[in-house]
Amino acid sequence: MKVVFSTSSVHARDRLDFWREEATKAVVAHEFNTVVGRSFQGQIRAASLGPLALALLDHDACAVEHTERCIRRNSDDDLLLQMALGGGTALRQDGRDADAKRNDMYILDPRRPFSLRMRASARMLVVKIPRWELQARLGDVTALTARPITRSKPIGALATGFLAMLPARVDELDGSASAKIAQQALDLVALAFDAEAGSTPAVLSSSRTTTLLRLQTSIESRLCDPTLRPAVAAADAGISVRYANALLAQEGMSLERFIMLRRLQLCRRLLEDPAHALRTAGDIAYSCGFSDASHFTRRFKAQFGCSPGECRPRPQRSES
């Protein structure tokens, strides 16, 4: 996984502000504090696995609050699957308090407040999952938030073991394999939470899910192609536009809106990546399939509530 931010690259006086900003980009908007003050150290790595965004955070002890104010700033609709790979975490959401020990995983819903207290030498794997992907398998996850899954049961051990391997392997996977493994990971996670809840059986990769995966894979492989239109994406997946819209309708999404959303999300990821700091917003937009800069800017601001320029990282001041 690629290092996207380290506190070692900024002056101590700016360290906490930069960490909060970068952790917000990698995970979700939050309030942050730490007992170690300006001596706080942390590093963030990032990668993608099909439709999933992965972040690996190594840091000192800290506390995180996802408040109502933060919810209003949230720009996406992902669910968070988190796993403590080092240290432990005390967490709270939906009136439930829990203690996640090493290798425990749990779900958080950024639509509602939550809090985390992470102990020293923390290592946290965060998987951002499109809401519909998990809800298609488990239904409403409100009853599952802040309920850690441990290795005490076979399926829990299998799911957490699978997730624990991802940081070391994710960069080796090509696009096709990445998309398939993402679906397998989601199936394992759904089975583990279903076993814990003992409720309606999880819905795994049915023919509908397989067709949806084929459609998504088609879109992802041609996302930067300006000629990609709903009819083209549906034809590549071997289905009609009407059926494609029906597959996406559960989350209030049409095929056209889904293509636009994925292009905007890709643009935002590149704009926030320091490796692309020298590229103009227009260049990034064109490389992601947009053909009109002003149209891109309007759609970007409507989706994220800020202009493309406003979401770019501030220059980091080095230690002196």
C-alpha cells in the first residue's frame, strides 16, 4: 500500500492539523485529539480493491469523534469496516459501547455519530464499502454497528484473517482480480456478521450480484474513456440499459448517475493525491473521461460541496 501521508514530513506545530485533514480524506470527517500533543506520530497508506477503498493507519494514541457537524461535511455514502491490526479500540455507536481487540472487525455508519478511542501503537485497517454493496447482502446494518466480530467463531476467523492479508497483497492484484476478490471479501464479511446476528441469512453472490459485478467491472475498466455512455456500459456487460438501471435502483442510483459518480470520485482521489499535485484540475478531469472543464467543475461542486481546487492538499511545511 502506498504511503499518502506521514507526520514526519511536517513541522511539529502543523502536525495535528495535517493529520486530521489527511485522515479525513482517507476515512471520514471527524474531530480529533490526542494526549501526546505535538509529539503525535502517524502514517497513512492507501490502496483500492475493486469498489473498495482501503486505508492503513499507524499512529499514537488518540480519540476520534464523528459528530453531527462532521456528518454534514461527509461527501460520500460508504459504510466503514474497521479492523484493529495492532493495539485496541474502544468504540461507540447507536447506543452500543464495545472494545475491539487486535484482529477484531466492526462496522460503523458515517450517517450517524460515533466515537473511537485508540490506544498507543495503534494500527487500523479501514475498508470503505459502498453502502449498497453491504446492504444488498445484509439489509439494514443499523443493528450491526459497533458489534465487533472476533476470531472465536470459524467464519469470523476466516473473514478477519482474509482482511488482515489484504494490506500486504492488494498492490499485486490487477483490475479484474481485484474486483472479484473484493466481492469474495464482502461475502465473507457478510457471512461473519450474519453468523453473529443470527438473523436473516446473508445474500451472497447471486446471479443478480454477479451481473452487477460484471457491469461494475465494465464501467471501471473504461471509466476514463470519454465515449463511455450508459448504453455502452450495459452492452459490454451483456444487459440492457433498463435492466442495468433496475440493478442500481435499490440505492436510488441510475446507470448514468453511477458512471458520473465514479468519475467524480476518481477525480477527487487524484486531486487529493500529492503525486498529482503538479497536474491541473482540468488535466485530471480530461484524463478521467470528462470533455468539458466547466461541466466537470459544476458536477464536482454539486457532489462534494467544494470546488476541485478547494479539495487539493495544502503544501506541507518541512521541519526546520
